[in-house]
Amino acid sequence: MNSVRYKVRECKDEARIEAFLQQTRIGYLGLVDGDHPYVVPLNYVWMDGKLYFHGAGDGRRNQVMSANSEVCFTVCEEYGTITDPVPAKTDTAYMSVMIFGQAEPITDLDEATQVLQEMMNKYVPGYHNRPLSKQHVDKYRSAVFGGPVQVCRITPRHITAKESPVIADSMYSKNSNSSSE
């Protein structure tokens, strides 16, 4: 597996990567559909060193994953533009993580229930007044939206992370134009 080419941007801080994956809200699932790339934006949760997502049990994403379960899941966050008097040195503050592995549907009801509970905790914390029941999740996986909802897991085989940290006194704002007229 290839490593990060631009070593000065590589992040190897596992705690930082873990926190980033837990807090960021949207990731992009990259799949190979025959000879063509196919990328799907998804909500997800990072839990116990694995990435989880859910969605309709039918459709193109699941057809592609059935034919080729090798995936790349990318999560990124842009924090703003870092200015510099030299235009070619203007940069972007960001963090990104790429997870390479295989996607697989979860069949275990306990695991699916835990994943969906964690998704609710992440995306609508405190909104529901009681935990999900296994009975609700089982029904959800079998009949909602006219077909089953599938919960999937990616067990990472390889993870890379890059970042360009925020430089507080160099971040662009509309009032920070230093050119004179």
C-alpha cells in the first residue's frame, strides 16, 4: 500500500486521527464499478477501530460492493486559507484521512443495533429519549423504505492521514487584505 508522498503533511498521531474520525460528519465511499470509479457521500461512525455506515439494502452502491468489496473511505475537513505574501505559498488548512479495506454487511443484530445507536448519538444527540431496541432495528433492517436497510462495516487494512494545521495569525479573512492601492 502506498504511503503519503508529502511526508511533511503526514499525520501519525493515532489519538488525533481517532478524534478526527469521531467528530467529522461526512465521508466519501470510493468503489470500483467494473472499469469506473463510483464515489458516494455518507454519514458514518468510527467505533472500535472500524468504520460503519448504513443505507438502503438495494441500489448501485450495494451491487458494486457485492461485486468488489475493496473500498477506500475518505474523510476530510477544510479549515480555511493560510495566506502568505508570496502567492505561490498561499495554502489550505485541512485534515484528511483515507481508510482502505473491505466493506461488508453486518448480519449480527447486536452489532447493527450498537452502530445505529452510535449514529443517532453522533447526528442527533439527546433527540430520542431512550436507546434503540433490537426489535426496532430488526424491523428497520427488513422493511423500511420498501426494502431492507443495510448496516455495513469497513475493517481498515491501511490508514493514511494528512494535515496542514491552522496558523491563527495567517488565516485569510475579507478584512486581511494587505495590498495597498
